[in-house]
Amino acid sequence: MTGTRERILDATAELFRIRGYCATGMKQVVARAEAPFGSVYHFFPGGKEQLAAESIERAGRHYHDLVLAVFDAEPDVIAGTRAVFDGAGEVLRTSGYADACPIATVALEVASTSEPLRHASDRVFESWLASLRARLVAAGVDAATARSVAISVVALLEGAFLLSRTARTTEAMAATGDAAVALVEAALAG
């Protein structure tokens, strides 16, 4: 059985993914988590900002592991890149364009207003970049190029989530997937 603290973190990440930070209230979190209201402040005495920072980092690890499972199941970094974008498009379609990256959703809202949440989001993105960079280097891409390609691929993916959610189509995810694959292919050839 999942503990109260974990249920609160899961509920927060789910609500952030759908509603964002500002539109998610503590009452909604405890209702979704089926937890007593006081438990939020017991586990997160820093309030909503502390809860959000921990939720962002926890969700970031979850998405990191999920993306790497898809990526690493493929025979090479080109196929892995394609699989990530294809999988993201499928998740968007099947969720009615509601299920996207909670880190990006929150980061867009708070990067200029909350240093703790900006830092939490940055740590998540940096961990993703480091993992992709390492895989590119292992495939033969030089380290400086690998970092640049990793930044571009993650930016393409996050931008595609935004465009796909607003347009209610995976056209942007498909187009950016093609661009990401082309970047990886060029880096391997270069």
C-alpha cells in the first residue's frame, strides 16, 4: 500500500500535469490523495512550494526512468530517439492531450517567480540532459556535440508537448521527432 506522503506527491504531480502549479490547490491535492488536510503540512512544512519542489523532482525521476526504458529498449540512439517521440505522441493521443510533462508545465509558470521551483525544474532537466548526453557519447558522438544535441532533443520534445496539447494533434510531435532524429544522425555522422 502506498503511504500518505507518496500519495500526496503522486496526486500533486498528476494535478500539475493537468492543471499546472497555480491552478492546483492544496484541497485538491488532499482530495486526490485521499489524505487528511493536516498531513500535507506534516510532511511538507514549507507548504505548497516545498510540496511542489519535491513533486517536480520525484516526477522528473519517474519520467526519466520511463523515457530511458523506451530509449534503451531500442537497438541504437537513432531508434531510441524515434521511439521516445512516437511514444510521447501516443500518450498524448490516448490521454486526450491531457497527459504531458508536469515539469515543463510547472517550469513555464514559475521560472520567474519561484527560485526553489526553478532550481528543482532545472535539476530535473539537467539529469535528463546528462543521461541523453551519456548515451550519445557512448554511441560515438563527441562530448561537446552530445551536450548540444541533448539540449536540442529535450527542447524539441518539450516544445512538441506544448504545441501538441494546444493543437490537439500530434503533428508537432511527429515533426519534432523527425528533427530530433536528423540531429542525432548528423551528430553520429560528424
